Amino acid sequence: MKAMNEKETVLRIDLLNKRFKTVQALRDLSFSVDRGDIFAFLGPNGAGKTTTLRILLDMIRADSGIIAWYFNGQQVSLPDPPLIGYLPEERGLYTDLPVIRSLVYLASIRGMQKNEARTAAMEWLERLDLADRANEKLMALSKGNQQKIQFISSILHKPAFAILDEPFSGLDPVNQEKFINYIRELNKQGMTILLSSHQMTLVEKLANKVCLINRGESLFNGSMSEIYKAYGNKHMVDVTFKNAVPVAEIQSFDGVESAVGTDPGTARIVLQSGTRLAPFFSQLAGADGVTHIRSHSRNLHDIFITLVNNHQL
Amino acid sequence: MSPFSQIITVTLWEFRRFFKPKNELIGIVVMLFIFSIGFFGGRYAASGEETKSELVVADNTDEYLISMLQESFEVTLLPADETGKHIGRISETEEGKYLQMQGDTFLLHAWEEPRQLGTLKGILDEYDQLRNMEREGVSGETLEKIFQGASLEETYFQDSFRRNRNIVAISFAILMVLAVFVSFAYQFTAITGEKQIKITEQIVSAIRPQRWMDGKILGITLTGIASVITYSIIGLLAGMLVSQFTGYSVFSVFDSLYFPSLAPTVILFLLFTILGILFWNAFLAAVASLINDPNNSGKTSFMMVPILFVVLSLLVLNNPDGTPAVFLSWFPLTSASAMPVRIAVSSVEWWQVAGSFAVLALAFYFLRMLAAMIFRFSILMTGKELSWLEVFRALTAKTPGKFQPPQSE
């Protein structure tokens, strides 16, 4: 086993492989999460994210590879329940029972004292404007409010490491922003967070590290600054034309790396690194029928799509 | 958090979730109310039958028959020459019964078939037999002598509590079946229901499937036992109510069972019963783990298996020391009820009792593991129920990881 900086690393995954009947779900997947990280674990549907999370929690076993957790200076293959919080992608709580009762039970099987759990649950319910509904059955709450309860149940026992699978799904934009702040706050309090989500703009606001996988394979693993440095330093230009997009003409312009039609009459152009915008715009102005031009740097969403589209096994 | 604490947390959660003392109390009150209505209603209805119904008899009828009839009917004598008139009156008023003798034949005229027809026929049969005996010259004394049974003095060397033990053993078997049936519905809510509301993945991330399953089995067993105790209390209360009106003390049942002498046997039977309930609950938990939707699963019929084997175990009564009985008292599916019945009706070696108990305990130990294993695999099967082939593959896989549920992402 490689020498580890045990003070920093909480989770290390090395060369993880998992095959289902006909699908190689994970292929030599490796990444590590350090204490205090907000680690974004990203990938399209079917990339192997949930499989990885289930392997981490020992719900299914990997065919090969190493999973090592580091807590209190010790390496363990599976952390004690109080150390881990898990918000599964597949949501579910006791719909026919009072909210507070379910929350206290779920925290108590993770080792929290019942009184302490009740107090903590009420504090969270107050923060999420649900204190007056603590004794109502979950089924009486809206989908968004049920999502809030589900979130509380995953972090109520103050775990050292929280795995949040799609924490923003089912939330309106206002509550998404609130959840971003809650996650930041929990992180500041010392909780390490592994976040899996499709909402790149939200992930971008939170994460300091990212691992992007596709078809079970890691496409990028590093810090957010590294991913922008590697893939985000190219300008992108969205151009709208009155008529059809002259893709061939655009591709012949100096400094153009790629040009694709996104919608009828619209093209997305990626410029080569170091391309100066002024000469490019001069060329573009000569094209027939340009009605609208917008230039921007690549964001995480663009990088995600580019990397996944370019990924070939 | 220790495994034991987690199991106890789940056990108490399940018990408190399903056993609701308030509801049980309401159940007792409702049952007592229904029983009281049934009991008093029955008594009221029966009180009507105690009043003798009216029967008109022709005055030329044999006096001996009249005296016999007077024991069950309010007999009114009618001059024989008014027979036709009276029969006409029955037709007009649509009520009344008239009996007359015509030689060896009895004639009954009534508006409708009387409720006491059976009683009347019995009296007439008895009278007819006596009349025939008299004609044949057989005296009453002679007849009594002919039908007198053989004189038999009975001396038995087996202890006199065999019958009592038998009652206790069968009672425990019934209690076990009751407890298992009560658990039947709870298993669906506790296991299949949780799979349906998709909470299991969150639970299993916090607690090992085995601990979760152990907590479920223990909690539901406790619920079943508590419910059976409640039903027993209802039965006792109902018995006490009956004793108030019948003069038969309900406590005489306990007296006849003579508990001090039976105490060790009762404790032994109790241990077998509790282990049997645990065993069957582990079985039901394994079945419930297989099922995704109770309304559309063919596996629900497996829930009826326990009663089949308990009934089968009662075959031991026929020949408690025969090979089939010995087998049934060792076989885990029947031993919880068969061994107590064998002990009740025969002399069983202590090592057989201990061995049977150990086998049952071992079977429970492995069955709960099987239930947890099935549960672990089935929660990852999104939208698909485990087939028997997949269960078999799961059981024969060298490591749990070797079994591959379909990709769910």
C-alpha cells in the first residue's frame, strides 16, 4: 500500500473495477477525498456514480480495487455508521409516520442519543421553516418539503463525511440557493462532502475538487482550478444567424478549434487557446446573416459536455 | 455504535410501530362488547325456548303418553268429537298444533312445521318403544339389564397429567400459529413496505443488513407475542364473564391443569414456542424480502406455509414414538409444535429434547442470515422481483460480491 498522508485524506479509491452481467460499470476508477473537501463526483446517467457510492457504503462489492477510509488516524474498510451521512438518489422515508419520529429514528440507528437527535431535528426543521409540521405525517408535505426532510435525515447526526447524491433535485431555485449555503456551512463546521449532481452551475459554486466519470472511467480528477486551467482557458462564442449556419466557412476562420450547430440558426464555436478575440470577430463579421454574438469562458457544464462527448473507449 | 444497540433500536422501533396498547385496549373493549351482546342476546333468545309451547291432544289419547307430553308441552285436552272443528280452526287462525292417535299411528295437524318437532318425535318414539315392549311381554327391568354395560375397573400407571400436558402443548401450538399469523401482516409493512417506499438504501447505509433484519425479526416477534397475550386476556375476560352467568368458574380450568406440577413442562413448551415464532418470523422475513409488491406476487402464498407444518406436526398424537413422529419432532419446520406434543403424550429422552431445540435454534440462526442475504440483494433490484434462480445463485455465490444484480444507474 502506498504511503498516505493520513491527516489529510479521508477516502482513497484505487483502481476500482466492477462488472455487471454485460456492462463494465467501473474501470480502474481512482480518486481521493481530503478532509474538508467538497468533492464533486460527476458523470452522465449510467456513468457508474451510484454504483461507486454503493460500493463505498458496502452495499455491493467491487470485483477489484482498494477502498480505504481514514478516520481518527486509523484506516478502515468501512466507517462506523455515526461517521457517515448518506442522501441516496432514490429518496424514501416513512410517509405514514410523523416527520420528527422518522428523523429521530434514523439518527438513533446512526448512534445519536434520542434527546439529542430530537433537539437537533427541531433546530433543522426551524431553519427550513418546517418546525410547525414536525408532528405531521411526511405524506402531508409537498415534494420539495419532503426533499428537505430527506436532506436533514442524512446530516442530522453530524457525520464527519456526507455523501449527497443529487441533493438539489426537486428544489426550486430559491431553496437550491439555501441548500448551497447549508452545505457550505456544514463544510465549514468540518464535514467533508462528496457531492454527486447534474446541476453543474450549483456544483461549480460549491466544490473545490471534481472527479468526472463516463462509462465507469475517470475523465478528470483534480481541483476545480485545475479543470478550468486544463479545459476552461478557451473562449466559446455562441453565434446566431438569420439563415442556416455556415459551419464550413466558420471552421476555416483562423483560431477556430471547432464549430457545431446547436440549434437551427445557432452555432457554438470553440477557439484555440491564446486566440485573440478582436481578429476573430472581424472574420465573423464578414459572414453572412450574423444577428447575435455572445462570447464566454467555458464553464463546468461546457467542460462536462465536451469531455463526455469526446470520450471514446 | 455496538451491533447490539443497533439491533435493539430497530427491535423497539418495530415493536412500538406495530404494537399500539391504546388500539389493543380498544380491541379488548370492542370484543367484550360484542361478546356481551352475543351472550346476553343468546340467553334472551334461549329464554324464549324455555316456555313450553302449546299442544292440543284428543282426550281419548293414552294417559301415559299425555303425561310424557306434559313434560315438554303445555297440553290441552280436546274432546275427540271436536277434532274436525279444531283442525278447521288451525287453518283459519294460522296457528296451533293438534295431535291425535289413530291405532298405532299418530296424526299431527299444524299450520306450519313446529320448532319442537324433534322433541315431539322423540317423545312419540319413546312411547312407541314402551308400548311395543309391553305387547311383547318384556319388563322394564329386563330391558335395563340387557342394555347395562360391562363392569370395568380401570387402573393406569402413567401419570395422570398426560391429558393436561397435552392440552398445554396444543394450546402453545395454537398460540404460536396465532402469533405467526399476527406477524404475517406486519412483515409486509416492515420489509416489503419499506422496499416500496424506498427507504431501505438509506437504512442499509447506516446499519448492516443482518442487524437490520435481526431487529425486524425480534421486533415483529415481540409484537406477535404481545398481541397473543392481549388475545389471551380477552379470552380470560370473556371466560370470567361467562362464569358469572353459568356458575362455572373459569379458574377451575387452571385448577385442572395443576400448574405447580406442570411448571417445568410449561417453561419448556414456552421456550419451544418462542423459538418457533422466531423461526417462522425469520421464514416470513425471507419471503417478504423477496416480494416487491404483495398485490402482484405469487410468493405471497408462502406465508401460509407455517400453518401447514403446525397441522402436520399434530400427527405426532397418533403414534408419538413412531419414526414419523420422531422425525417431525426433530425437523425444524415442525419441531416447535411436534416436540411439545410428543413430550405431552410420551416419554422423550432429555437428549432428544435438547437436540431438537438445538437444531431448531441452528435453523433459525441460518434462516435469519438467509433473510438478510435475500434482502441485501433484493433492494438493489430496481423494479424487478428476485426469481428463485437468482436466489439460488445468491446462495451459492462464494462471496456476496460475486452475485451481480442488474445495473441500476
